[in-house]
Amino acid sequence: MLNLKVYSSPNHLNKEVTGGYSSDLLSDVMSFAKKSQIWITLQTHKNTIGVASLKNLSAIILVKGFTPDTDTLELSEQEEIPVLGTDMDCFELCGKLYNLLN
């Protein structure tokens, strides 16, 4: 529905999604994101996977055409956290995701 590109972990796209959290600060996501949310960010490095795993997030969506680093993809597969991407900016994607979930 959002025409997202799947970069990694396509076998784990069936995870429950209860909401979304948008931030580019890892510490903010660690403090406030909730289990089963989708993280929307432009951060592409492997530390995002560590945070997503720690918080039991369902997926990461990269915005504005950003693409994940190779080591991010490898860790994503290990941690079974899908990394997706879109050319949309954060505002547009958040609005569409909100409408889909509500």
C-alpha cells in the first residue's frame, strides 16, 4: 500500500505493527519507541538495527531515498528486522502510515 522497497529480511514482514515512531536520534528511539512499532528514519548505519532489536520494533523504514549500509543489511538479517525504504519524506510517510493504522 505504501510501495516500499524491501532491502532486507523479507521473510519477516508479517510482524504485528501497532504504530510508528519517527526520529533520527538513537537515544530518543531508545527512550520512547514502543514494541511492535515501525521506526521511520533517515539513519542508515547498523546501530539502528541494535536499537530496533533492543526495543522489539517491527521494521525500519528509511525515507527520502536513503539506502542502508551493507553491514546494516547483514545485521538486519541476523536480527530478523526488515529494513524498508521510500522516496517519500518523513512527513508524508508518517501521514500515510497513520491513516493506514487508524
